[in-house]
Amino acid sequence: MTDSYPTPLSDIALGATWAAAWSALGRPAQAELMTAWSEPQRHYHDQRHLRECLALWTRWREHSPRAGEVAIALWFHDAIYDPQAPVSGSNELNSAAWAARSLVRAGADSDTAQRVHDLVMATQHDAPALLGSSPDAQLLVDIDLSILGSPAERFERYDQDVRKEYAWVPGFRYQEARAQVLKGFLDRPRLYNGEHAVALLEAQARVNLAAALSRLAQ
């Protein structure tokens, strides 16, 4: 089925995306990345998120001019994740730098490393100008935001897991900040870029976001 929300990739399929992405570039240690994605502070930004993202990449890769670079960016996009990071955007910046270093060490040219760096930085969803007109960046962001259009049960689990990652934030402050983020998405005239993403995710995303805002207001 290609018209339903994806099941997270199995270990074998996950490994296949890694091999496909790095086939012409050499590979850093996959185990190091998997360890990073398994850190205890992660509840949503964990291996399940990575596997769901790469499941959509396997389905939509034909929409990307440089599909391997998009896959590598997905592998690295939350590789460094500290919900208490003191500087906004530092997680994306550090993850992007790790990706670029890994590419250079694997023998990739500087242009490739820069493009992947920029793709990871495009996951700063409060900075849509970073997308420009790049179809690779638009695809990557559609995939990263696919959770918003997941089935209601999966979305509610995501919403709860984000709260766990920010358990250190007092309730009233969290509710205010979270509502601002969710409303920012809901107010966009269009959440997704590709027609394939719009068809699968857009309508459900708006239902999910409205429901989450309603829960926060209670």
C-alpha cells in the first residue's frame, strides 16, 4: 500500500536505506548514529521517528534529484538532540556539522557536504526561508513533518512524547509555547510541498493540529 501512513522500517530495510544513500560515498559508523538516536532524553526524536522518515524516503525518493543526499540528511537531521539546548537551532547546527564532517571524511566533495549540511538546517521549521526552491529540501521537510499527518492515535502518542522531552518545562509555559508552535503550523496555507505529501497527510494534519490545540486549551 502506498496511500497509507507508513509502518516504521525493519532493521533490514533500515540498513538498506543506509547502503543506498552511501553507495558512492563510503560510510561512517552506522552504529555510532544508532547509539545517538537511542539516547535516554529522546521520546519522540528517537529511532522510531528515524525509521518512519526513511520509510517515506523509500516511497518518495523518485521525487528527489539527489535522493541519496536526502537520505543522509534524514539519518543525521536529529542525530544530536538536546531538548534543553541553551541556544535555539544548536541541535540542527551540530547535527548538520556532523553530517558534513562525515561526508568529507568519506571522500565526498565540499559541494555535496554543503548541500547535506543545508538540508539538515532546513529542518529548523521556524525558518521556512531556508527551503528556497530546492525540491530536495522540500521533500526532506515534508518527510520530517509527516508525523503531523499521521493517524490520530500515532499523533497523540507523538504529542505525549514531545511533552516528555520537555518535562522540565512548567505546565503553563509548555502549554503556551506548544500552542504557539502548533498554531503556527495550522495557520500555514499549506503544510506540505509535494502533491504526494499533500494527498497523504494534509487533511489529517489539520485535524490533528486542531485536536491538539483543543486539548491544550482544556
